[in-house]
Amino acid sequence: MTNTTCTELYNDMIENTYDLLCDICVIEALYHCRALLPRFAARPALGEEFRRA
């Protein structure tokens, strides 16, 4: 078992939370592009959604 400080644990938790929120944004962008646009029109809009996320 390693000796990890509370600050290190907190920083890891914040980093993991940030990564999770980014993943959620990407999934939401994929969902919206898929739901709103035909198959071949989704790619440019998906790129825009990624930039906004």
C-alpha cells in the first residue's frame, strides 16, 4: 500500500471527474448528431460538437 496524501487523492479525483465530464460531452455530441442529421451529414456537425465540448 502506498502513502498517498489527501491532496493527491483530491487531485486524482478532480482529474478523473474532468475526464468523465469530457466523455459525457462527447457521448452527448454523438447522440445529438446521430439523432438530428442523416448519416453522411453528421461528420462536419460532429466535429463542431467536439470543438464545443
